Amino acid sequence: MTSVETVSRTRREFRTDVQGLRAVAVGLVLLYHAGVPFLTGGYVGVDVFFVISGFLISSHLMESLERDGRIRFADFYARRIRRILPASLVVAVLTAIAAIIFYPPLALEGVLRDALATILYVPNIWFAIQDTDYLADHAASPYQHYWSLGVEEQFYLVWPLILLLLVFLVRRRRALIVGGIAVLAVASLLSGVLLTPIDQPSAFFLLPTRAWELLAGGLVGAVLLRGALRLPGWIEAVGGWVGLAMIVGAALLYDDSTVFPGAAALLPVLGTALVILFGARGRAMGPTGVLSLGPMQFVGLISYSLYLVHWPLLIVTQAAVGDQNPLSLAVKVFVGIVIALPLAWMLFRFIESPLRRPRVLVGRPARVTLWGTLALTLVLVAGTLGAVQWAATRDVGTGDAVAVAPDFPVSPPNGTPFVPRNITPQLEAVADDIPPMHRDGCHYDAKREDVQDCHYADLDGTRTIAVFGDSHSAQWFPAVEEFADDEGGIRIDTYTKSSCPAADVTVLDKGVPYTSCDRWRDAVLEALVADPPDLVVISNYANLALAGVADQESRSRAWRDGVERTVGRLRDAGSEVLVIADTPRFAVSPAICASSNVLDVTPCAGERAEVLDADFAAQEHAAAEAAGAVYVDLNDYICTQDSCPVIIDNMLVYFDVNHLTATVVSYLEPALEPTFASLLGIDAGTDP
């Protein structure tokens, strides 16, 4: 075992290269979030942070075990709290205040719920539950970057206990300790590799699939516990430069389409481990010299505070000017880097640094810090819950009342340029104006694959309509249900799954092939062919990414073929098929935009050429009719020749960026009624 003197000396040594690595990590993240075009994989900076944290914490814990034979848990947790929470909570509270001031009223409740998860130290779990796509989410939370702190905090909570148990089981034999950490790391890595294609958000945000990155740092710490490696200088130098090149290479080569974390995370993680491992002796030929430069040391010193402040600055600023007015690259660099640097220094100077060892706590038992943290957390939770309740019930405000929508849809639509007092649904209630399958559990998420057994309208009806496909098929359910109720004798069966079109194609879900969709679609088609409904209603989301396509032409060809295969199978089985054209897709939620522009919602409208994919519609139209389906396009009822308003008469048209409200779908039902009746062999307006 290493002597107490050696361990103490090792513990006191300050690794300037590790400090410089912190600067690399936070620099990559800042440049990526600012949208610098060449650094498309800068998100790997977080993985660099994980390895560094695992190295430092594990080294500290193992030194404590070597020196004292035990871990002082209360002292350890108290130090972690004083190191992490003061700056974290200050930024969280200030972000909540800024959100209350600048955020659209309709988006505020969700932001404050994110704040609550952050204050409870479980933001990563919250974002995983929300199925957040960190690499491509179009409405990112100002608290989204806290996910990595959640992972680290949860690791710090359990790792000392696991490490103590490991040391006890192997009787302090260093080689077995290293082996035990390696086994845990490999198990975590394998779980991440296996889970990423199945459930990317969980693999991305949760500790079990991310722990291996911190454990990689712990492995380096265990190897270096008795001192630096004794290798020729040139090997250490080359190893360090190779590691740094791996980090930079991942940042340059990866992008939002990279399947991540999975096996792709190995490149930046192993690169960071190599830099730390081979930099222990600070070889002049290695990267230590560059990493030890003054600017790198300064940025590394404030890296934690810089990471905390830069993201809310970017996101709240974007919210303040409106998501419909995207920040330019220059503005994002100015706000997210130039302004963030001095603010981060102030946070470090006046909050982070002094509160690591505050006078009021120095010399006092660790339990004072622990109980104080619990009390502060309870106060903040209570305050945030109150803010959430206030945001959920606040009056968004409206203008004058307008005439209600006519009984039959009108083309072109009568767009209303403000939020009328008699708008339906109300802005505050728009999230509830959805088809019942979402509430009944009949609209599946990405994980479920069994065939639904969901029936509506007349359960004993002699005619059957099946609604089949993704959520854009599901959105037409209110029109189908209204027709079925009016006619009588019709049963509706629903088979819908999130982001899973009826067209026989393999789509990408968060960058990975959505094989769960393929299996579910095949099973549903088998059921529909075995017991053919009279009519199958299909609508497909137009912006899905397809697996294995290299360009737009091949995508169009694959989609045409997929539509023809699905429609052909249904028609061969004897069903009539109705394909309804996809509806507009906005970059920003029209409802949220309207809540910030009550008196003039015209900036929230979308240009028709931008929000509708005319080429996609033409390809789908041709494929559907070639296979024997009827194709209907209702977009002329919700869009003029040039634009698509967000409010028509007294109706709010969209409940999110690409789905119609149930109210508007019901309004459109009379335009669909003749087609429904014709395909079912019913004289419109008469009983079957």
C-alpha cells in the first residue's frame, strides 16, 4: 500500500493540465451552443467533464481510504454540497426570475416545472421522462444543461458507498480494485450501447448509462494512485496528444445525427482519460504546456460557473425576442460567450469560491451543512411550487370577441389577427384539446409494440373505420368520431404510435433506426389484413427522417414505395383507404407565440411555402392513388394562398408546432363527410 506521505503529496499536487482540460470541455460546449458551424459535436465537452469529475472524486476517495481506512461520508457530502450547490442554486433562482419576466405566458409553467426538477436534483431524470432530445429539441429549456449536474450529483451520492464496498470485498488489493471499477464501467458502457437505439433519451440522461464515463476517470485515478506512470517521455507525450486529438476529433466529426451516447461516446471519453493518464508528469513535449497556458487556466478555473450561466443567457434571450426571431450566430456568440465570461467570473468570485469554505461553516460539524441544505431546498421547492401554480392559472389576456366559425369550413380561411376573447380552445387549455387516445393510453409511445385493442363510437356497429399511423393520423380522430356518431352503426378502431407512420419505411427516431415502429407497424398490418375494416384512415407526418437514404431523391422514392406497399396490402385485403394530406409544421409553437402577441398574432403565422412540403404532398398523393387509395388535402381550409394563420375566426388552429387542435379537426369534418360516406357506401346525410 502507498505510504501516508506519498498519498498526501499526491493529493496536494495541482494538475494544471486537468484545469486546462476543463477549459477545453466548457469551450466545446459554449461554441456548440452558440452554433459555431464547424464544431457540430461540441456537446462531447460534457463527456470530458464527466471523466475529469470521476478522476478527481475517485482519487480523493481512494486517497482517503488509503490514508484513513475509511470514508468520512458526512464530510464528503458536505464538501460536495458547498462545491456544487451555491452557484447552481443561485443560477437556478435567477433563471426562474428571468423566465417569469421574459418567457411567453403559455411556456412559463413548463419552464418552472423544469426549475422544480433542478432544485430537487433530478433534472436528468425529469428530462428523460419528458423524452427530451438534447441534440435536436426545438424548444429547449433554460434548465436543460442541468442534466449533467444531476448525473454527477447522483454519482457522488452512490459512488462512495460502492467504492467502500468494493475495497472491503477485495481486501484493499489495488489490482482487484482497478478490476472491479473496470467491470462496473464496462457494464455501464454496455447498457448505454444497448439502450441508445431503443430509448435514446434514457441512455443520454440517466446515471446507469453514463456512469462508465465517470468510472473511466476513476480508473485513471486508481492507476495513478501510487504515482505517475514511468514510461519514456515520448510515449507519454504522444499519448497525451492522441487523447486531445480524440476529443477535438469527436467535436469536429460528430453532429446532431450521431447516435449518442452509445459507442460514439468512447472517443471523447477515452481521449480525456489518455490526456489525464499521460499528463501526470507534465512532459514538456505533451499537451500539458498548452493546457497550462494562462487563458486556459483562467477559463478552467471559472468553467463550472461559465457552464451554469451561458445556457440560460442564450435561451432566455431567445425567449425574450421570440422564438420566431432566431438569434444570429454573432448574437449567440456575444451573449453566450462574451457576456457569459464576466458573469461567470462574478459568480465564481462572489458565490462559488467563497462558499466552498464559508466562515459560518468552517469548523462546524458537517451535519450543519447537510441540514442547512435540506432546509434551503424545502424553501426553494415551496416557492417554485407556488410559482408553478401561479403560472398555470394566470390570465394570458385577450382582445375583443369575434364571430364564431361557420358550420362548414371556408376556403380561404378567415384569419383573425389577434387573440379574441371567445377563442376556443382557450390558450391556457390548448394542451388538453387533443384526441382521446392520448388520454386513454391508446396512442402508443416509442416503447410499446403490441397491437392496440381500442374501440370507439358504436362498439356493435356493422361498419368499421380504422385510424392507423402516427400522431398525424391520430389528430383526425375527432372528425372520424363525429362522422361515426352522426351516421350511427360505425365502430372506430385506433392504431397509432408516436412518430411511426403507416407508410412502410424505417424512420429515424433521435438519430437511430426506429425498429420498434417497424415491428409494431408489421403487427398492425397483419391484424388489419386478417380482419379488414371497411375503411382505413391514414395521415403521415411529412418531416420524418428516413434510415438509409442519402439525398432528397432517394427519400422521395423510399416514401413513395412505402406508401404504395402499405396501401396495397390494405386494398388487397378488401379495405378502402383514405390518405389525408399532412398539415403545416411551424418552427415555433403558434399557441406559445400567440400568448406573447395577444393583440397581434400575425407574426406567428407561417408562410405556406415554408410550413407545408408541397413536393412531399405531391409524391404521397401520386403513390396513394397509384395503390388504390383516395387522397384528400384540406390545407386550403386552414391556409390562404400565401400563409397559414394561427387563429381562424374564433378557433386556435394548432396545439403545438405540427398538430391541429381537436376543435379545428371537428370544424373540418363536414369537408371530409362526403368522402367518408362515399368510401363506406353511405348516402351522405342518410342513415346506413
